Amino acid sequence: MEILVVCGAGASSTFVAQRVQQAMRRSGVPYMVRAGNQASLLHDLDSADMILLGPPLAGSLEDIRGLTAPAGTVVELLPADIYSDLQGTSALALILEAFPMPDAAAAASTRKGLS
């Protein structure tokens, strides 16, 4: 499972992706996260199972969903406070909502730890 974080030019998305990756490691979630940028988004669409868009790209959400619909890629908008989420838990919650971990018991305990 590959998650792509795109916030604009790439700097913010790198920080968000790193935090989410750390949150996944702490929670035992085996998915991969990488950062992208708005300029390379069209090239990255095919390789991602989920795209998390930063708040600056809210106006592009429906267009990107339209582009990814044929492949079944999930596209979600990150919350406005994503840059202050130093633990990466709000993005992790979005990921787990879209793609629960295979072991339901592990997913439930991970979600409880996010609260």
C-alpha cells in the first residue's frame, strides 16, 4: 500500500510524510508513505493507492478525484491543522479509515491509541 502526500511545492509534504511514516511505524501499520509535489502529481497518480492533499490544494480535490477514479485511487484532503500535528496521527487516522489494517483487532487497538 502506497500513500502519497502532496501539499504544493514539496517541502511541507515531506514533513507531513515523515511524521505519518513515524506514526505508522509506532502503530505497526505496514503501509509506505512518500512525499510528492503538485508539479509531479500527474506522474505519481498511477503509483499511489491513496493521495493525501494538503489544505492549499483543496480547490483541486474534485479534479484530482476525477483523474484517479478509473484506477480506484482514494483522494482525501488533509485537515487544516495538519502542519501542527507533530505526531502524524490525524493523517494516519484518514489512512486507516480508507484502508483498515488486515488484522481487525490490531486496527482497533491502533485507532484507540490515536484518540
